[in-house]
Amino acid sequence: ADVNIADGQSSGTLVVDGLNSVLSSTTPFASSWGTNSGNTAVATFSNSASGTFSGLGLAVLGGAATLNILNSAQLTLGSLAAGGSPGSATININGGTLNSTGGAGLAGNSFVNYQSGSFNATGGITTSNTASISVASGAVVRTGGLTMNDTSLINLNGGLIDHYTGGTPISTIRGY
């Protein structure tokens, strides 16, 4: 079944904490967190917990969602859609791992705060509107392509590795 948090309800909180704590949903439909205007979701994976979802939508229709991946926790997604108009999604990675095997789309007022751990988007990252990614010193984003519009931002105090095969040319990335 899908794991929906504050998807039509005003607020919701999810905590997956500790070694051997696992939350998975492999239905063909994405789980939705903080979907609509007035909905607020907070989800935290911490202390070696893990999660797997076929897809995840954060605040895609105007809501608010915060996703924390901390202290050796791991979250693996088939795809990620964060933010919308006027949705606000915040993803904090501090010592955990976020893997998106498909595309990772960041739109609206979405923000990725990547301090340490691992952030991998093998299907590529697409940003639009005022979406932003902040990569701390020592952290490295690994992606299969990068597409940004002129109002989104990536702040690279760390690094970016674009493993493209015909994806985003390096000259395009330099232009961002």
C-alpha cells in the first residue's frame, strides 16, 4: 500500500528510527507527503533505519513537507517529485543516504540541504522555479544528468559528479 502523510489531512509525522527499522512501499503508485495547500508533513529516517518507495511526492500540490535523512539512515526511491506551485518541500541529508534510481524533480519552493552522507540521483536531477540545492564542503552529489532553469540554484561548496551517457554536457553544467 502507499504510505501517505498529510495527504488531505492537515498534518502528519512519520519517524523511522533505529537499526532494523524498515518502511517500504513498492506499489506502482507514488506515496504523497504534505500534498495539498494546508497539509504539512514531517518524515524522519534516522540511526540506520531504511525505507524503500516506488516513488515519493513531497508537497506537489501546494502543501509543505520536510524529509530528514540522518545518521546512517537510507532512503531509496524509484522517483522523487518535490515541491510545486506554491508547494514547499525541504530535504535534509545529514549523515544519511538518499538514492533516487529514477529522476529527481525539484520544483516550486523546494530545497535540498545536503550536509553529509550520500545523495545519488541516477536518473538525473531537474530543478525549476526557485528550487535550490545546497551541497556542503566534503559532500558530493552523484547524478545521471542535471537540468536547471535560470531561477533555480545549486550551491556547490562540495562537489557534483555527473555520470552522463549523452545526458547533460559539461559545457551546459558550467553555464549554470
